[in-house]
Amino acid sequence: MMPIHRSLACLRSMAAAMASMTLLAMSLGGCTTARGYEGERRAADEIAHISGDFRVTAGAPVSVILRQVDERVLGAGERSVDVLPGEHRLLVDCRIAETGSVSRHAIDVSVVQGQRYKLRAQLAPGLRECATVALDVVH
């Protein structure tokens, strides 16, 4: 029979390993891009690419999480979406780490083919909450 202190050490070691594997899976899982259109995959010059921040942030003071594009809800591992050019409605969460505040924003955007975009928080005076979220062109 194994002494109790060795059993507890073994359990702690297994719990630490599980936590590490979970964090790794979450960080790798946030790298996928959703397809916001029907049909076959299209070339990069035919679509627009919209990205938000990773859902799991390592101390980032502000993060903008893309939740939904038009009627498509993004999965936990998806932080960006490829869409056809035109008008789209985005649903995003803006998180401020210091205050723990989360605000939800619905924004209407117009995107062009072949362009990459990044969501950016516009903070309210005092820098303690999101006033709105903008979509910037990435060069």
C-alpha cells in the first residue's frame, strides 16, 4: 500500500499536468478562422478577413473578442472569420482586465475583398470601460 503523502503528491502532479494541457489546448485552439460564407473555400483576394483578440489573454489590459458575424456564432476556438465583401453585423465583447468590466457591442461594418481587418477598442474617458469598438484595416 502506498503511503498517503505519496498518493497526494501523485494526485497534485496529475492535476498540474491536466491544467497545463488544458491551457495549451485553449491557447492553440484560439487560432482557427471561421468561414462566414457558404460553399467552397475561396482565395484570400476574394474574401475579407476579420480578427479579434484571443479569448484567453495573458494579462492583456484590453481585449476585443469576436462573438458573432451576421447569424454565425463563433466557437470557443475561433477568433477570426473570413467573409464575403459587403455589409456585415459583428457582435463583440470588450474586456478591461483592470476593472473586470465586459461590454457587448453590435457594430455594422462594410468590408472589401482582399482586405484584412482587426477589431480595436475605443476606450471611454478614464480608460476604465469601452466606449465602442472599431474595425481597422491591417496593412
